Amino acid sequence: MRSFLRKWQGEIRKTFTGRSDAPPDWAVRLEEGDDAGYHHPGSAVWAVHGSMSPIVAGIRTLLMQALHPGALAGVHEHSNFREDPLGRLAHTIRWIFTVTYGSREAAEEASGRVRRLHVPVRGTYDGNDGQAHSYSANDPHLAGWIHIAFTDAFLASHKIWGGPVPGGPDAYVREWAQAGRLMGVDRPPLTEAEMRAELDRWYESGQLRADHRVAETVEFIRKAPLHPLLRPGYRVLFAGAVYSLEPRYREMLGLSVPRLGPFPLPVRLATKAVLGVVRLTLGPRGPSEIAARARLLRLGMAAPDA
């Protein structure tokens, strides 16, 4: 039994960090740097990203981002997400937590590295208007969709499965707007109301769509090639991501909240239980936060933990 639990815990750690035996090197290096970074202890970003809700938010983000044909074309035509989905996940996690917990230099370097990788990600896709449209991963307009889908997903998931947000939802949207700027987004929303209005504009613009390529992507996300030990929990988390979606996007994606006949299943409660188990496995603080606190303590910007 103990061997089974160790194996299960190792697979969870490996999924989120790329290693089962030790923190990833990039997370340890977040202790380096000579400033507090863009986000600090007690901030809305630390509260949201330090909880377990981002696990569900990550799934929801992928589902939402797939609705833009330009974003989806970039993924299908310029990435190896099918061959190495966990590798792609690890790179995304590295960027998120470096911007969240790293020094300003580290956050800017990580964002610059991603933008350099995005340079060749360009091409064309057929729009809903029947015309050919060009796309580029570094285009501010497309980056704006990626950013707002991320921000909405992380905030919505935290409202359901996370704790309080210091300063409220507006504080999270305002603080995480800095990540959008680092990725080239022009004028990212600064309040929840602005974010909701921008999402409405995207929905009404006629640019989003769900076609066979979206259906294939949704099916891939639904049946992500995880270790067999993790699949039962992941099925619950995927259902949680679907539960958290606005009905209009759920309908576009061809998804629905699981039901047993006429009765909806307790997805919200089941998701909370799975996240609780993951929290017990990973611990109350991740290696990125631990490294950031050590940096702040070295710089005299934080008191030692009790």
C-alpha cells in the first residue's frame, strides 16, 4: 500500500513539476534576484496561484483558448502537444510561477523566452467570414484573447474552489494584467467588469468558433495521456472545469455537466475533494513560493515564517 501511495504521489509531482524526486531547478533559482518581483505575499495573485484552484483553471483555460481558430492553429501547426503534452504543461507552469514568484528580472526573462519561441508561430486560418486570416502568436490581439481566457479561468475557478482573494476579484485582474503586458498585450483589462465586457465583445465579434478541430482538441484534453494512477482524479477535475464554464461556452464546446438521468452529479464537491487530496500530496506551499519567500527574507522584505 505504501509503495502504491509513493508511486501515486511521485506521478502527481512529476506531472506538475517534471520531476518526482526534487523541485525543478528553475523553481529553486527563484530564490535569486535583487528585488521583490511584480507580485508579493498577501497579493491577489499569490492567493490565487498558491491555491489548488489553478489545476482546474488550467484545464478550463485550454478549453476556452481553443475557441479562437488562430490560437488553435498555432497549437496544432507549431507545437508537439500531442507527443509531449506534459512537457508543454511544464513550460507553461514554469512561466506562470516565474512571473508570480520571481524577481522582475526573472519574470521579464521568462516572458522574453516565451515570446522568442513564439516568433516562428505564424500562419493563416480560414475565418468564419470565409476569408483567410493571418495569425501570429506574438500578435497583441491574439495575445489578448490568450490573456483574458487565462485570467477569467483562474478567477472563476478560484471563486468556486479557492479561498478569499485579497482586494477582491478586481485586484486579481489588475495585478495579473502585468503578465499580459509582459506578453505584449495592449491595455489588458484592469477590473472584473472590464474583463467581462471584453469577453462579451469577443463572443459577439464572430471570431470564435467550435469546429471539428476544436472537437478533436476537447477530446484530447478530456482524455489527456496521464499515468493510469491519475486518470480517475483527472476525470473529476475535467468535469470541474466544464462545470465552471459559462453556459454559452459550454454549449459552443459541445460539453455538459455530468448527470445521472435527470440529476446533476455533485461535481463541485467531488472536485473539491480531489483538490484536497492533491494539496495533501504537494504540501501547503510549492517550491516556487518557498524560494520566493527565501529571496524576500534575504532582501529584508519579509519576516521569517513562524
